[in-house]
Amino acid sequence: MTGFSRKSNRPPRYPAAVTNSLIHATRRFSGPRCEAEVIKREVGAFLRDELKLELSETKTLITRAQSQAARFLGYDIRVLHNDQKRDRRGHRCLNGQIGLRVPPAVVRDKCKRYLRRGEPMHRTELIHDTVFSIVAQYQREYRGLVEYYRRAYNLHHLNRLKWTMERSLTGTLARKLRISVSRVYRRFGATLQTDQGLCVGLEVMVERDEGMRPLVARWGGVTLARHTKAVLDDSIPLRICGPRSDLERRLLANTCELCGSQENIEVHHVRALKDLQYKGQRPPPLWVQVMAARQRKTLVTCRSCHIDIHVGRPLRRSLPANLEDTGEPGAPKGASPVRRGLRLASALKTAV
């Protein structure tokens, strides 16, 4: 670094990369630890006096590069040493070279997201997404991590993460489609082409209108070969806000989903849809059937209907036109539960 002079009293602003610097032994520094301590103090004084920055004592470490690894921007950096590794001429070619590797802690931490009690588990938060979106989401997460560590000489250690994520992905698809994992492989299994040859993965294709190419989402096909000249682009991705969720649209409608009222709108919540199951032959209330038909744990209601739900009494307000009693025998409270169930199912489908 060179000297820095300012013409104004305004404190300077520096990019985030300025706070992450590395001085390693290959920069012609060879000496005892006391000399390294002196260099550390000089660097701290320069940052404090010239750049108005404070040197973090907890993050600024002195590392012996040959036996220890220095953590820098997510990489473990160390000086390699292996007398058995030789080139074509029989010369030792690895000693003294700077090596970048994937930290073991990174692999463990990334795997924890897809594990439960040490076993790969499905991701419940993705169950209501489409199969295309689920596969694309897993592929983005895996590819992003692999491409960032493309320069690491132990990139193949991410194969453990790939196995964990694939088990979680197939479990999520099996849970969504209510099929077995083996059927997921039979339905979506495909052979993918990579730079290193063919590999086995998953592929989901969504057909579009005539003249348009289908949308394709793939899992796999990302090689774990090291690329020493890879360019790392760690820029902040553009954040794009998606369309409104289903709950937002229902709230903005400002209409009770049971009686159609537009006064004092509230939202009724349940802990889980399985809590709506009633034991015995008694048919469940109308609000339970509406929530079960929509497969949602929320129900937009007016104040009157909300109180009726918590008290456990029949709804006092009139029903919407598509849920009103038609007057046929067995429709409202008759002795024909099968007939009533058919009419309610048809009415609920229209309401949804």
C-alpha cells in the first residue's frame, strides 16, 4: 500500500475487500514469529493512521503456512508439501506451491441444511412448489457452491454434499407426488452430458406453446474437476420481488370466504391441516371442509364467522350463493350423507 492523503475531513470509504488481506510466507518473508508480530503491528498502525481502519485482533492471525491453513474468503490456503508427487522428468513439483482447498467445516455446514438427525430429509417448505421449481432450486444451490470452490484442489470432497442433496431432493419430490423414491428415479431419471463425459441425473421438462422450446430443469451434470484459471464472480445477485402470494391476494380481496361479508375481515389459523380431521361419523363443519379443500392453514373470515368458529356453533350469517342450501332432500340437514357429501364437494370445488 502507498501513502494516502485527504483534502477534506470526510472519512474515506473502502470496498469490503480492503478489510480482507493476506500476507503469506511465499512473499519472501522467512523468519521467527517475533518478526511476524512486528509486521502485524506495522500493518495495524498503517491502517489506523493512513486509512482510518481498525485491525481486528481476533481475525488477524499469524499462521505457519506449511503446517496450518489460513482461512481467506472461504478458502483454506496453505503451502503444499509432498515428496511423492513428481512431474514427467521425475522432479518434485508440488513442494512450495500455494494450494486452495475446501474447508471441511464448509462441507459439514452445507450438509446440515439437508439433514435431520444425521439422515437426509425432505424440505417441507418446498412441498407446495412445482416439480420444476424444486429441481431448479436444488441445482442452483449446488452449482453455486461448486463454482465458487472451482479452484480448490480437493473439490471432489463436495461429492458428499451432492449425495446428501440428491437424497433430500428425491425425498422432497416423493413427498410432494406421494410416490416412492425409486419411482422418482424412474420418472425423472436421465443421462446428462458434461465436459467430462456422461453422468446420471434428474431432468424435468415442461412443455410450452407451439414454437417455443420447453423449459428444462436438471439435477446433476456439474463436474467436480478442478479449474485453476476459473474466474470467481462473488457479486451480490440482483434481488427481484416476485408476484404476490396467494395469502396476499386473499387478504387484499377483503372478503369473508365463508359468508361473503366485507366488514371486519380477520384470518383464522390452525396449527396443521391434520388437526382438522374429526373422528366419528359426524360430518365436519363447513369451515373445516373449505380449509381442507384448499389445503391451506389459513381462512379469511369476517369477525362474526371467526367468533362462530371458535365458539363451535353453526355460522349465523348467510352462505355465499355457491354454498347455499338448494332445498333438495338431504342437502342441508337431511338423512342422506352421501348425497350431501357430493353436493358439498361440488360446491367447494366451485368456491375454490
